[in-house]
Amino acid sequence: MNRLLAITVRLHPDSPPRRGWIDVETESGLIAAIGLGLPPRKADVTYDEGLLFEAGDFNAHSHPEQSLYTDLVDPAWDLATWCRHTIYRFSPYLGPEEVHLGSLRAFQRMLGLGVTSVMVSFYLHGSRGNDLDRAVIAAAKRAGIRLLFGRMNYDMTASDAYPAKAASQASYYEKPAEARRFYEELRQEESATVTVAPSLHSMHGSTREAIVEGLHLACRDDRPLQFHLSEDAGDVSLCLDREGLRPLAFLERLLLDGEVPSLQPLVLSDCCWIDDDERRIVAERDLKVVLNARMNKRVQAGEADLPALLGRGILPWLGTDGEASNDDLSVEGERRCLMGRWGLNPSFAATLGRSPFRLGRGTVGTLIPGAFADLVGRRDGAVDEVLVGGKAVISGGRPLAVDVEKDIEGPLKEAVARLDRNLPRP
């Protein structure tokens, strides 16, 4: 049975608010029909005209467990220093409770910032199979956010790593066959709001064997395949040394040599150090790109050349990476950052990150039939109502499933303080 919502809605970023309606398939959460004017039948729920609804944002790259570190970081740290003080110090010691709390904090904060769906890259498996992965998924289900969970294969370690980094990489490490088995097992956690996909880390974290295996799995299961691509200059140098090609040329060579069936599943995050020939490959192969502009700037990793991407017809999605390496988890904040950096027309900037992205049975990012009914209602500019699949997860500005202080902030701060107190300083 469908559920009819009567709302004031902005169907596109540049369209005026109008009174309208959305017919939602109750079981799937998909939009069956949408229109302006009077609803075709009596509405099941009528929202007052002071609320303006739009499509919720899609955060296309996130490490939610890193919200654990938000209160510990120094914004001046570069990427290497940031890693030394956060993931390489803490990650070998994280259990399901800590991962769940960090992820729940991240997801709840995203919802409060108008983000209704998120693509997660998760590699902190802790040599524990899917225990920590399930903790992230449970947090998403509890908060009510729509999740594409990328179970990431990290199968390289650095021989010259300092002890904390070596211990962390050892806890991430899985052979490709192990990662495949755990990914296939984790798919049992899928639901109307959760999709599980294979994922890869980067040129420095993924072997050729893992990249080939990941692309075969993604093609077989028709899933996106996340991959950090040239986030820092070192990945380009590594690929040139190892393969004799820049990263995108190497990936294309795998295709041309018949080692992989397609590059279409790839979702390339960051792309700070790609050259114009690599942008050509992205455009010609119709690959997806995600920019994490504020994070890249803050940790001094590099900068993606947005005008050059647009010049090749590449319209990126937007991500925030982890909260501890960014100002917050707002996709709108990423738009504002890019608009200011590149002098973008505000009307065009408002469209960034709003292209339809297929996630499970439907798409996110727009309000059209066949998309999920993931909406954000603002009152005087502030997020007041959030619907995921047409069901409220925030109402009157308050989360419906959690008490933020009691269920998240209090326990999280105690857990982080305990870890911080008991682990050696970097």
C-alpha cells in the first residue's frame, strides 16, 4: 500500500517552491509518482506550508567511524600527521562498540545537516571478519540513514612503516579471496535502506590482484566499486614504479588486456593528482568521480581541478571523507567551498552532487519517480523534518531513534577518553 504525502516542495535546485505531493511505495520507499497542485487522493500525511522540502543530499564518500577522533585533532595537521595521531594510533584497538558509536555520531550528524544517503568506505576490519563492518551497518539502521556500505579490501602493507602504522595495516589486511568471502557473507545484512558492495582502497593499499578481483565482483553483482584515486602524489609515483603507468592509464590497460570485464563500476574519490590524459580516460569510459574538496585542502593532500573535470564533461559527486579531517559532514558545505574556490555560478553550484546515483533498487539525489523518497524539510532554513524512504527519522528537529547525549555523546566521549588514556602518544 502506498503512502501519500502533501508537501511544499522544490523539485529542482533552481525551481520555485510549490505546493505538491509525493506518492511513496511503503515497502520499498521509492517514489511511485510526484506532482504539483492538489494530490490525487486524500493525503496520508500533510506537512504545513512553513516547511520547504527538497531532495536530501547524498554524501558520496565517508569514513563514519572517524567521527571518534573529531574532538582530538588539530586542524593544522597534514595527512601524514593526521594519520599518525588518529587511525594509526587507534584503529588496531577499536572494537564494535567504538566503531558503532563513531558511526552513529556521524550518521546522526549527517541527517541533521540534510544528508539522507551515504556511501561508506570501510577498511577497519580489525582481523575480525565482519564484526566491525556490522557495527557500522547497525549504526546506519539505527539512525535511519540510507547506506551503501563499501566493504573495502586493503591487501598491501609498507615494509618501512613505523610500528603503529604497521600494526594498523596488519589489522586491515585481507587477501582478495578472504575479502570476497567476507563481502558475500555481509550481503545478508542488506535491507530496504542498506546495500553492500565490494570496495578497494588505493594504489598504495590494493594489489593488482585485488583490483582485478574487485572489478570482477562489482561487475558480477552490478554494484559500484569505490577506489581512492590519486589522493596524494605518492600514489602516482607508486603506480609509475610498479606498473609503468599513471593510475588511470593502468586501470584502462587492465581493461584493454582483458583482465577485467569493465571499468564502469568504478567510483573514483579525490582525483587530486590526475593529468589531462587521465581525465580523458574518465570521460571516455564514463567513470564516476567524487570530490572531497574540504578534506583535501585541510590535510594538504592536493586539489582536484574542477574546471578541468567540467571541461571534459565530468560532473562529480561530493563527499566529506571523515568528520575528523573536515569541518563537518555537510555536502552543502562542499558546494559552498567549491563555489568560492572556483568562482562558480551559484545556480550551477547548487546542482553539484545532485545527479541521480543508483543505490540498490532506486536512485538518490533527485525527486523523480523511481528515486527513493529521501527528503529534507527546512523551516526558516533550518533542518526540521528528514524522511528516508518516506518515513520520518527526524521530526521537529529531533532524532526519533536516539537520544543524542545519552546514546551517542556520553558513551563516545567515555570510550575515546579511555582509549586516549591507555594508548601511547605518537
